[in-house]
Amino acid sequence: MKKMSLIKSIWLCSQYPKKSALAKARIRAARLNRLVDYAKQNSPYYQAHYQNIGEHFKLRDLPPTNKVDLMAHFDEWITEKDITLNEVEVFMKDLDNIGRKIKGKYLVFTTSGSTGNPLVALYDQTTNNVMAGINMLRSFVRKEDYRAFLKGGGKTMGVFATGGFYLGNSSVRARLLAMPWKKRQFGVTSALAPIARIVEELNAFKPTMLGGYPTILELLIDEQKKGRLQIQPVLIMTGGEYLSPQLRRALEEAFGCTVQTSYSCTEGGTIACECSEKHFHINDDWIIVEPVNDQNEPVADGVQSDKILITNLANYTQPFIRYEVTDRVVMHHEPCPCKNPAPWLTLEGRTDDILTFYEDGKMIKISPLAIYATLKEIHGIVRFQLIAYEGNELELRIIARAEDNPQDLFEEAAKNLTAFLATHGVKQVRIFFSDKLPMQHPQSGKFKHIIYNGNLSMPETP
């Protein structure tokens, strides 16, 4: 695979929207064919996976892939032979390596989901350049917001989960390490920190653009309204979680600026960018999105999928081809009033709850993402569900790996969660182990990892 410079990536991203539908289809087909051919030649995993795939194929002929299978065959999956999973895991033990390139070639990112062990993703320079080109040209919905951002000094601070190789946190640190002279323009504060500390750091930095997870930014609304937070961003850019229309309005009212969001994941980068109609237009020159049901069969436009399959056309080091992502979407090909001809998505709203605790008469709110980051470090947990009740009572439901003892995992989880809550001032809390398994809502079929059920009476402890 020939390396692609940032300048070429920007040029390709700028030219693609100007082409005809037929020309765009040819570009996507050519990129897919090159990626599949390269994977078959250089990845032992794909050589076996595609043993029945000939030279002429359709996308749906390719068998899907998933995180569990790819991570189990990591060393056979990647196309470069100068790195192994063991080397990556050793590299990640030193948190000072966040944002640094392993062997001087690959940025390392991990997913932060709560279903099983995290996936490890390697971004080579070409992948980084393509993602940068997309974000530079397509992130800002309105030109006036971009101009105001530049006029305000272009100072950006993100409120992200730190302490791990997560996409947001690691990307910011990579930029700071590469351009240390820009430390006054780029900053990050920990989403895991108490709100008072986040407020203090934001007030000191005074960002022109504020970024972060919606459930973290929601906690800052009251801080801004009451004057404890004193910043005047010209733009708020959210990501990593669903941004509801209600929260968008509340943020715009509190901060007096435009609020945007995007749809991205570690494996695919920025999948879709938001337009003026609040539609997520797919960056289909570099990512293919297939809405499917639970049997990986295609779902029609206008129908909600059970998941999606994504194909990242830029990452040759670690090919993600028809890779399973458990987000539920609705695909649209009808014209959008914004005039962007790219297909667009509507996303299922993630419904995890902010947790509310009471300590010495004081209300303390904690984002569900902070709970994710705490519990996901316990790798024996395949899936969890945490239910909060009045009186600072927490019920933890766990699905464990076959080789792990659920009670041992619960004790480790309770210890970590208790310590984390204490840093936020929640010291009187009881966590109990449930004999129930994590479950979906019986009517809607939606699944919540974090549920605040404060108005219900406490069930008997199993």
C-alpha cells in the first residue's frame, strides 16, 4: 500500500463531493477491491477467511468479521509483520505512551465499550492522514462557526476519558506531542474527574471550542448557569454518545453557541458528519456502512437495523472489512435539504442514565461514561448492567467469561467502583451482586448499561 500524505488526503476529500454518482461508485469499488486484494495477500487471517472468494466479488460475498474473532487472531490479522499483540500490550502498560507511536509508526487506540475486552486498533500514517482530511473539511456545519473559532484563537479543550488509549484522549495527546508549541491551543481534561476540577481547568484554559461526551457536558450546564463555569465557547462539539435534541437545546441555551455532534468509532474513525438538518451524512468515500439484522442480512432504507457492518477503506495495516458494530441505525438515501448527496443515518438514542447520589444532603451527579471507564478495566466481565436506587444503593449484574468466577469479578468491580465514587465525594454507598443477568427492556428491546431507578423501592438482596 502506497503511503498517502496529508495534503493528498485533503485534496481527495475535497474533490470527491464534486464528482458524479457514477464516478463516486467507481472510486468506492476500486478502493474496496484494492483493500481486499491487499488483505488477501498480506494477512494470513484474511487469506483463510476469503479462501472461497474469487477475483470478481460483490461486497455481500465477503464473510463478516467481529471483534472477538479478530482479536483472537491479531498477529495473523494485521498485514505488517514488524509488530505483535504482545508488543502492543507491553507498550500500553506504560500510560506515558498514550499518544506516542509504537515503533515510531503506529498510534495505538483501544475501544472503551463494556461488552468484553477492548479491541486494539493501530493507525498508520495514511489512516491518520485520511481521518484528518475528513475532519478538517467536514467537521464544521456552518462557515461562520469556523470563522468564529479561528478568530477566537482556535483554542480547543475536550472533556474525555483519560488514563487509557481512547480515541479522543490519545488523539489530542498525539497532537500535543507532535506540536508541543501548541499546548495553549489544545487541551484535555478528564471526564473521570470531579466536576469542580473540570470546571477549574476549563476556566483556566478558556476554550473557543468545547468538546466532550454529551453526558459529561450535561453536568456542566448548571455550572455555567450558576457562574461557577465561566467560559464563552463559540462552538460545542460532542461525540462518543448520543446527543438528544433536548440536551442540544439545553447546551445551546446555557452556552449561547452552536452545538454539533458526529458519529465515529475507533475502528472506522469519523463514520458520518452532521449537516444543518441534523442528519449524519456518511463519509462514503472512505467508509462503507451496511445496516443489517442480527443474521447479517441487509435491512431496507427506513428500517432500523440490529447492527451495522463497516468497511474502513483507509486502514491497510489492520483491515476492518464488513466489521460488526452493535449500533442500531436507519439508513436514508432520499435527498437531504442540505444538498449533500451522500447517504445519511439516523441513530438510535443511547439511553444510559446519569447517576444521582446524595451525600450529607448534597446532590452529586456522575456521568455513565465514567462508570464505563471504571468497570471496563475488569476484563473478565463480558457484559454488565448497573442499576442505581435511592439511598445510594447499586445493583450490579454481570455476565462473566467462562473461565472467570462471577463473584470474584463482582468483588473486584465493587472495590474499583467504591474507590472511584469516593473521589467524587460519594463515600456512603452499598453495591450488591445480583443473581439476575443484564437484560433488555421487555417492551422496547433497548438495552441500558446504566439505569437510574431512584424512585423505585430497593429490591431484596439476593
